[in-house]
Amino acid sequence: MCLDGYITTQFAVSTAWSLPDPGEYEVFAKDRVTTSTFGGHISTLNNFVAFTYGENTGARVAFHSIPILSDGSLLQPIESVGDLSRRGESSGCIRVQPDISELIWDTLAIGDPVTVLT
């Protein structure tokens, strides 16, 4: 995360292979809790901060905590966030550890810029 052009916080992420595209976006929605059916299962996504839409499905693309499955387990281990061998498991969103999702939720507001780099 950056403030006034300076990096203030760095954190690991898990992403899709190709989404979101590099570019400039704006936060347009925030949901404390939402659900997803991508990946063939229902999961809960906490601290969902949306900033674009998927090219193929039109679904919102956002920062959010690791998905929680219906049995209460995490879709991936907390320590695996950022592990490059897990890249591509996301459908397009940017998964972060639960404490980082809280930080993002608390920091970003509707209209704030989001820059995606390669």
C-alpha cells in the first residue's frame, strides 16, 4: 500500500494467472462479507474491496481474505498466501491473509485509486 507516493505496507497475495490486467482502477464497492460460487463450491469472502470486473464473467474483482468454505475451513492455508505454486487458484481476485484484508478494508474507501502492476 502507498501513501503520498511512498510504500507504507507490503504483503503477500495469491492471484489468478491473468487477472486483473495491469492498470489504474478505483474502488467502487465494499462488502464486509459476500459469497462466491466460483471454483465449484460456495465460499465466504470477508473484507471484499472491489475495484474492477472480470473480462470473461463480469464478476467483481476485489481484494479479500482467503475464502472460507461452507464447513468453516479455509480454501488455502494462511501461510500459503504469496506462494507462487498457488498462482492461478484465484478466479481473478486478490487473496490476502485475514489481518491484511482488515487493513485493506480499513484503509481503502470508495473512489480510492488501485494500481495493478505486473
